[in-house]
Amino acid sequence: MSLSQAKKNRYKPLWIVWIIAFFAIEGPAIMNKQSGDTLSEHVRSWFSIGKKSKGWRMRRLLLLLGLVWFPFHILTGGPDKDGWV
């Protein structure tokens, strides 16, 4: 096993724990029907979606850039492929 493969294997259990934690938090938040507890509600608040609080343009721009970058990152393989960042 190469060193890079060993590194990937080291992170795998951590990502699994992260995914389980996400569903453990998000599941009850969806089911309880309270306002302001799901991830999407927090993202709307953090990025000033639906209101124009101080710095709203910069926060929305950052969200837009992240939403544009992420699919390309996933579809092209990210920095492991051909060394791009």
C-alpha cells in the first residue's frame, strides 16, 4: 500500500463519523418542525438569503463561488488528478 493510499484510508473512518453525525443532527432537526435548526436554515442565515444584513453581497458571492466550484471539484477529481488546486 502506498503512502497516499494509507493517508486516504486513515481519513475514511473520520468521514464516516462526520456523515453519521450530520444525519444525527439534521434528522431530528427536520422532524421537529422548529424554525432555524436545519443546515439549510443556518446556511440561509449565514449567507443573508432572504434579507440584506451588513455584508450580504460578499456572503452571497462566497456562497455562489462555493456552489459553482464544488460540482467541478467533484466531477473532475479535485487536486489528486493532474495536480490542480
